[in-house]
Amino acid sequence: MRIAVLGPGGVGGLLAAVLERGSAEVVVVARRSTAGLIAQRGLSVSSVRFGEMLVRPRVVEALSEPVDALLVATKAEGLSAGLERIEAAPGIVLPLLNGLDHIELLRSRFRPADVPAGSIRVEADRPEPGVVVHTSPFLLVSMATAHPDAVAAMDALAAALSEVEIPVKVQMPVSRASEANVLWSKLVRLNALACTTSAYDVLLGRIRDTPQLRADLVGAIEEAAAVARAEGADAVDAERAVQELQDAHPTLGSSMQRDIAAGRAPELDEIPGSVLRAAARHGIPCPTVERLVRAISSRAGVPLPAVLGPAGP
């Protein structure tokens, strides 16, 4: 199977390396500076699940050839620029970004039926271009579609990922509810983890062991789960999300927390901003999420999501 990966960061770099080591035909699409480094040095991955890898996938600045699948793994802020480098229409486009708003953008760029809902649960970082550190054995790619004619391509991609031992869950039935469940099941958990770790700059174990911080974690989960159900995600369960984070390893952090520590722009608008925009559509209050977002904005010196504005909603 011919698979292109747009954005060889923590997520895209890990998937590209594992696929390249397997039987897939992989092409990495990256900006000129990153493409040059990977072409020269290769893609280096240190993974607690897959071990140490140094692979040399084909890397291009622009995708001008057809592929069976395109994995979109850029940060949200780099998505529009990244899509300008996709010159040929892929068979299926699987988005693996945080948040919700990228789905509409991708479906405006490609045939809507070719863009299923997708998510990935992984703890991986890119400390420098061409280098990926995968620090937790947990990994899951989920996908769902509301278009029956997309099922075959989605199943083929799932099979290619499974072949190289990347766990995949294809959500059924074919419906908009299944798409909502894929997106919101991750967002409910990720939003709470990102907001609490980033607001307080501590890891999950400290949050669970501190009553007030744990109350914020649970409150953020419950608020986002209420929004998820209003958005049609009928399988999202707050208690299950709380238990998942209760069972997770105590040194779990978040990409938002790591971005702030590295001086990179945090995905404040993409992660909690998505929750708050959906909450506003349904008139659902999210006081815990709002308070944590304001704390992150102040701590990191970054603007609030537009849904809040400088004086609140």
C-alpha cells in the first residue's frame, strides 16, 4: 500500500518510521528544511513500544503522485500550508490532528467521503527535526465514516496499519454518530489532561494525588462529555474517561504542556477552544474548562481562544 505522511513530527514521524520498517511504500511530505534533514540523516525513533529505529523513507516537499492513503499529522497551525504541498488527490485522507475544526477544512479540500473522522492516542514528541521520542507503550488509531463508499478504503488502511502492529479500531456502524464518537472520545480525555497539566505544569500523577487538581481533571471531563453528547457522540462516557486517566502511568503529560515548556505555541484554540465553541453552540456551561484555559493563557502568555475573548464569553 502506498501511504503518504504529511508532517513528520511526533505522531507522523512515528507512524512513518513504523510503516517504512514494514511492508508499506511510504513517502514523507515535509517543508524544505525538514525534508533536507531527513533525506540526509534519516528518521530516528526511540520508542518504548517499537524499539530504536533509524529509517530512510522517501521524503518530498510536495506530493505530486497518487497514493492510496494520506495520513495528516501536522499541527493545526501548519495544516493550511501543508495542504498546499499536496498536489495529487489521495485515495483516503486520515486526519490525526487534535481538536475538531480541521475536519471541515480537509473536507473542503478533498472529496468529503474520502476524509473519515480519525484520531490517535499516543505520547510522542519531536525534540528536533527528524528525531522522534515515543515514551508510552499505549497507541491506538481510531477511524469512522458516515459514507458507505469509503468503508473499503478505510478497511484497507486499517489492515496496513495493523500489519505493522499499529493498533487500529474501526468504529461502526457507518454513521455521523460514529464519527462524533471517534473525535470526542479522544477530545474529552485529551482536553482534561492538556488543560490540567498545562495550567499547573505538573504530570498526571501529581494531579490525581492532589484533591483540588483531581477535581479540576474530573470537572473538565464531565463538562466536555456533556458537550460531546450534545454533539451526537452517544458513546462518550465521562466515568470511562476518568478511569482511563486513573489507570494511566503517573508520568503522563500532554503535548500542550511540552509545547509551553519548549516555547512553542500551545494548541489552546484547537483543544479546549474546540470544546468551548461546541459548548457555546448548545448553551452548555463549562466553568472548569474556562478557568483552566484562562490560567494557561496567563501562564504561557498566549491569547485566549476567540470564543472567550479578553473579558470572557
